[in-house]
Amino acid sequence: MLLAAIGVTVLSVRRLLPEHFVIGFILIPPIALKMATTGYRFVSYYLGNKNYRLAGPPQLLMRLIAPIVVASTVALFITGLELWLFGLRFGASWIEWHKLSFMIWLPATAIHVLGHLRRTGEVAAGELSVLPGREALTRRSLVIGSLITGAVLAIATLAYKSPFIFFGDGG
């Protein structure tokens, strides 16, 4: 939902730049959590953890697209943070790098999401079961905690007057 919301701000980013920044900050902890847990599964599989080996490797397309998703996600957030912190102080090229990372990120992430859609539906149904197990409760707690942390981070950033916000005011 948050990715969809930030996508809406992209449609009119000049007008919705403050909202774009706030949603971006809310997204940082959940994205970091997703990358950390996926990285853990990746490392566990390749280090020979029996449970991960039994599950088998991801589909070839998912393995090929993963580095692009990770690199473009990191680039997208780094360039966005740089723009929020410094505006155009270090040049307008940061805007172009942010746009370029988005143009790489969007199709790569769309392929990634579509590739995991069926499995995600099955896992989500299990997560919402009446009596979730300890593992599901832990995952749910981590996700909720990351969202709360993101909200706190976003609220904390409201005290900082980004030099880039003027761009969103039509200037």
C-alpha cells in the first residue's frame, strides 16, 4: 500500500513532494527489514542451511532480477535521502540519478512482485490465520514494528526544513 501511495505522489511529484518524502521515510524501515530477511535467506541457502536447501533455490528469473532490485532500491533511497538532506547543493544530477534508479527499480520490482504473487498470497493467508504460530507472530511483530519505526522516522523528519521542498512549492 505504501509503495502504491508513493507511486501516486510520483504522478505529480512537484505538487506532492512533501508527501513523497514522508512516505519515503515511512518506507525505509520496512524496506530495510525486507532486504535484511531476504539477505539472511540468501546467505543461509548458500551456506548450506538444511532448511533453506530443502526448500530449494528461487526460480532462475528471480535469482537474476534480485541484484537489480536490491541495487536499484538502495540507489533510489540514497539519492532520495541526498535530495532531501541537501537539495540541489551538490548539483541537479542527483535528480537525474533518482529518476534513473526509479526507472530501473519499477520494472525490476514489478517482475519480482509478479514472480512471487502466488506464494505471497499463500503466506499472507497463513499469516492471517486465527491461531498463528510463533514464527508468524514474530514476522508480524517485525513488520508492524518496522512500520511504527517508519512513522516515527517520518514524523521526526518534519522538524527538518529540507532545502529541496521549495521544488514542490512550484519554485
